[in-house]
Amino acid sequence: MSPLNKTAAVIVTFNRSAKLMKVLDALAAQTLRPDIVLVVDNASTDDTAALVAARAADDPTIRHLRLPANVGGAGGFHAGIKAAYQMGAQYFWISDDDAYPRPDAIAALHDALTGFQADNGWRPSFACSRVEWIDGTLCEMNCPRTVWDWARFVRPDRAWPLVDSCSFVSVMIPRWAVSEHGLPIADYFIWFDDAEYTRRIARSYPGIFVPESVVVHDTPDNRGVNFGLVDDKSLWKFKYGARNEASWRRSRGGLISVLAYAYGVRGQMRQGNVPARQRRQIYGAILKGLGFRPVIEKA
């Protein structure tokens, strides 16, 4: 691939070596293989380092970026995109260590980004895939959000709706968006880092949803982010999500936006019969978000 199309795959992993190897298998089978496959290792304590080193010995495109500590998905994607940017990548394919792209998934995203601009004169800020669960149904936690005029450029042969946010499970981001809008917020640690980042870069122009690009997300169950599902096992993640979104809303929409968010979270938790002890911790995380001012760094 020419330097103008140099593509880096950025995969963040933590102690899921078996699934990570399936991701690397899927990347090796791509019709448009990334020039760089950057495995960002959040200080895994399993056999991740040894397995990646063995793969890299046979495949020079694979790079292992081992971080000194677990900085969460947000910190991992921050470090990975920054490193790939410094390596000269022009396109960044971002995904998790448990999501397996079909052989033409990356090519479809790249073709959609360049094809949309050629057809319409606008350059999308990102292109995201259709994320399916292991049974072929739509993965509820990875649905992009459409803009009001989502169908403006949709045609039978190019059904690419406009969207303003998506998850970090199979999204391709062009270099110009990183140059203009900076990196994902590392201090988020986990949850809402993808929504904040794609909404931020979409200020230039929305992204596009590319349904012909398909990945399979190998999660234990298929459910979205709903605060009615809070339990002891997932509480820590929901607390990060509540803090991060409250902080974002405070900076973007002020206190009224945070109150509206808190009211919605309250409704979900009441409907889901979340115990009072857990509800109090979620409300505390929202309050913490009011004073949380993370820094946006340039690449």
C-alpha cells in the first residue's frame, strides 16, 4: 500500500490471549491487510506477550506495545493511536481484542471513506462497521447513533447513513481527524471514551455506517449499556461510564444536561430494580463527573 493509504490496526488487549489470537488470524485474512498491526497490551499477566512475540517473528507487520500498567481501554486506545500516528499511519482501524472482522471488513471501511468523499465532496470523520453478536444478531452495545439527516446520501448501491458516534469496535479513522481533534481521553479509563471521541471528531463532519463491513463481537451476552442492568459484577464499569458522561455533558451542555442525564439514569435503575446501595454509588459517580476535567491531548 502507498504511504498515502498506510493503515494501522490498533487492538487493545488485557489477559485475553486466546481471543486476541483469533483477532490476529482475522487480520491476516483481510483482503486489505493493515500495514501495521499494533497490539496495545495493558500489562497482561497471561501469555499474551509470548504469543504476540511468536506471531511477530513470522509477521513483521505485528508490533507489540506493552504498557507498564493497565490504563483501561481508553488509555490503551490513546497510546495506540498516538504510536500509530507517529509511525505515519494515514488510516487507523480501531477495535477490541474479542471482535473478529470478516475478510473484507477493513477494505469495505476504507472504500466507503474514500468513495463517499469522491461521490459527495465531503470527507467523513470515520467509518464504522456493522457489529454482530456471535449468533448473527446485531450487537446491542455497538450500535452507532445517526444524525437527523442520516439518509441524505443513502443510495441502494451505497447505503451509508450519516452517524455522529460509534463504539471502538471496528471503526476506521483518517489521519486528518486525529490531527485536527487530538487523541481519545486517556483519563476516562473505560466506557464513553469511544462515544466522546467519535462525537468530537464528527464536529468536522459526521461519520458513516458501513453495513457491508461486518465484525463479530465475542462477548458473554448481548446487551446494551442500560443502567437497569447494574449488578455487583458490572458496577465498576457503570461508575466509570456515569462519571465520564456526566463530565462530558457538564462541559458541552452545562448543569441542565447533567441533570437530564441523571434523571434518565434514575429511571433506568428504578425500572431495573437496582438495589439502593448500587444506585447511590452511581449517583456519586455522576456527582464526581461534575468536577472531572480530563485533558484532551494532541497527537
